[in-house]
Amino acid sequence: MKTARSRPEAATTVLDRPPLTGGPPPAVGRGRAACHHGELLQGCFPDGRGGRRNGLVTLPVAEPATHAEFRRDRALSPSDIRVDPPDRTNTARAAALAVAECARRTGQRPDGGRVLLRGGVPVGVGMGSSTSDLIAAVRAVADSYGTTLPARVVAAIAVRVETASDPLMLDDRPLLFAQREGTVIEVLGDRLPPLVVVSCLTGGGAPVDTAALPSDDYDDEEVEVFAGLRADIRRAIRRGDPELLGRVCTRSARLNQRRLPKPELPLLIEVAERAGAVGVQVAHSGNVAGVLFAAGRTGAGRRANACADLLGRAGIPITSVFTTSGS
């Protein structure tokens, strides 16, 4: 498996790629954004200069995704963005910021318009639905201006609108991402070890109000633990070691119980051990969770199906069984 050395503080490498341009702007701009399946690791990490930075490593998935269309309307002011569904107010704000940025970059007139969102990313379960909506809309606006905004600009818009963002505007490489800054702390490698994931929902799949979650008040002991987990996840990715990755994920899930407790977590871990899984990962601000199996191990698919059966009989809803993009 191809691996890469980790590159600490790689924000410039990942976020500053130049925009793509060429040809007249289309009549209707289109954009797409994928989602993620919660986090593999989330916490607070020493920055090497005596400070701390909150960060996360997500588990990206290609589907479901959000698809957006943006129709410019010269009869509307630049700040007048109308979104369908109409409750996506943050998406409207982000689209208005994108209009201003794209007009500035291209020299075209800033226009209001209408954003149409379609897709199947579940809302409120920790799969990044709001970030996915926002990014798809921003990309659609840029497309309508015949340009592409750099990922660092999209990230800045997302953080400005939502105060925190998932790294869905970036490629699928595993990243330690500062969600409240919109910057990459570290590129951990080229790809995750190949995994089979049994996806399930805790808390009955009820949406989580992220605004009501406790603040990121990590103590010194936790920060020290997260420093070790950062080193471990870097090593797991560089070596293509799913067992070590699974241990990191399970430890992060346990640490998150102080902030968003999942009563089902002990059962998930017990079933994972019985089924021969490498670990458990959870959405740290939602209810989606996954039991992780090493895809390269003989019988991984059979064990994953057995795990799904055990969880289903325990009353934990199963949503899918999928393989990671590194598989």
C-alpha cells in the first residue's frame, strides 16, 4: 500500500491550490459535496509552541452527498439568496459570501439568486450535513461565475458562518483538521488502512443539537493523552495498520463519553470484540457510529455481517456496511 510521510502544519499544501477557470460561466452553477461518517479521533492537541489546538480526523465517505444548483437572478440583490429547503439559513449566508468573493475574483456583477439543494445526507446525526450543504452551495455559486474557489476560501466561509467546519472541502487524505480555524494541522498520510465499517445509529438516531454540547474544555491530562493518540494514528496510517487505528478510534470514543455520552458504547465495544473487529468509531457530535474491521483480513465481510446481526438483535439500528476508499 502506498503511504506518505506525515507533514505537520501542512495547511498551505492542502488549502492553497489555485482555482480553476476557463470558458463562459454557465447559466446554472452546480456543486457537489460528500459527507463523513463521524470522527476517528477528536480532541485537543499540543501545537509544539506551548499552546493547544482543537482538531479532528474524520472518516470520509463518498455517498450520500449533497448536490446544489445556483441560478443567478439580477432582479435580486447580492445578499438575497433564496434556498430550497428554506430552513437552510447558514447555506444562504455562505452562498451570499461566495457571491461576493466570486464577483471580486472574476470582475463580474454580484447577483442574488436561488439555491436548490438535493441529497440524502442525514441531518443531525454527525455526518456533516450542514457543512455538506454549505460547500455544495458555495461550489455551485462559483461554478455560476465560471470559477472554482480554493479550499482555504471555502473553509474560511464555512467557519465564518458556522463557527466550526468539517474538512469536506478537501480531498480524502486523512487529515488532522482544526475545525474552529478551518486549517489543516497535519496531513497524516495518503490513505487510511483498508476497513470494512458496520454503520449504525446510537440514541435511536435522534438528531443532536451541537450548540448544546459542552464546550471544548479539555484538561491537561486529556491533552497529554491526545498527543499520544495523534502519534499513534499517524503511525497507523503510515504503516497501514488497521489494528492500531482501531485502538485509537476506540480510545477517542471512550474519551468523548464525558461530552456526548452514548449509552450503547459499551455494547458496541463488546460486540466488536466478539466479532473480531479492530475497534469502534463514533461521531463526537452526533449519533452515527461504526464498528471497524480490517478489510484485508480473511473473513472480514462475514464477520462484519455477523456483527450487524448481533447489533440488530440488540436493538441498535444498522444503516449500512461499507468499505473505506483505501480498500
